Amino acid sequence: MTTRSISFPLSVSQRIAIGALCLFLGAFLTWGVGMAQDSRMHNAAHDTRHAIGFPCH
């Protein structure tokens, strides 16, 4: 069985855009969910926030 991989070369500007999007999404998930008042969102991310040192209460 032969495995083939397909690569799509990205330009530097595309890599920067993807990196910025990932940073924005990560920041939103950390602070947006971290400061959420909804108990379901709070409980879903509770242990992870404490593991990375993010206070939530």
C-alpha cells in the first residue's frame, strides 16, 4: 500500500494571515469563554483554564 501526501505551498502572507487568525481564535476562546457568565460554557472550560493559570472566580 502506497501513501501519497499532497502539499499546498503557502506564501508568507498567507502563513501570517493563518497565524493571526489562530491567535485571534485562541485569545477569544481563552478570554471570551473565560469571562462568560453562562455556567455551561464556564464548566466546559473550567479545568483547562485553571491548568493554564487563567483565573475564573
